[in-house]
Amino acid sequence: MDKTDLLDALRATHAPIEAAAAALDDEALLAPAPGLDGWTRKDVLAHVEWCTRYAADVVEGVRTGVDPDPDPDDAAWDVDVENARILEENRDRAAADVRAGEAASFARLLAAVEGASEDELFRPDPQPWLEGTAAEEVEGNSTLHYREHVSHLR
């Protein structure tokens, strides 16, 4: 995989998220998300926004040396706790704000990847705070994650 492949994958896997969100009016966006108890479709879109924004933060952090998550207690990180925190932080946002935020986070991720060099994206352990590559972090929080959540928006 190279940068062009990563950008192509981002666009291809985000397109169904974008289409599913566009097909929902605000009322449908506020309806329960299929397969996720206690979540609305808006909550799912806000979650996707957060993960996409984090992926952009990682790429930008590799380029600048700034850790996007300087929490010193990585051992205590728990995906369920993190997802609950993101859900709570975004629960009261208006549907239009979530739509705009998700679109902006995707545009920001594309710009971050486009602006990064191949080395910044694919060099293993490019910063002390990142194990693996920036591209792997991008994939985990976007291309793979989009596939996981598109069904929750339909």
C-alpha cells in the first residue's frame, strides 16, 4: 500500500457512510441505530466523526511530533469506556452539527494524508507515542471503522 492506495481506500469506504447519512433526514438520524442498543444514528455519525478526527490528529502528530492523546496511562485504555465517553460528549449535539462535523473531519483527514509524505505515513514507530505506522492508525479509525458502522446508519 502507498499513499495513493490509502487515499483511494479512504474515499471508497467513506462513500457509503456519506450516502447513508445523506439519505437520512434529521428525524431518521435521531432514530435508534440498528444493532446498537441505546445509540441513535446521530450518535453513530458523531462516533465516526470522532474516530476520523483522531486519525487526522495522528497523521498531523506524526508530522509535528505532538502526541494527539498524551494520556500517560495507556494501560488503562478501554474501548468500551472510550466509546461511552464519546457517546456522552456528543449526545446533545444537533443533527446538523453532527453532519457538518463528520464531513469536516473527513475533509481534514484527507488533507492530512495528502499533506503527509510516504515516510510519515508508512515508517514504523515514527514517534515515541505511536507503535506501528500512521497509515495503520488511519485505517483502524477510518477505512476499517467505516465498514463496521455503515450498517448502523441504514
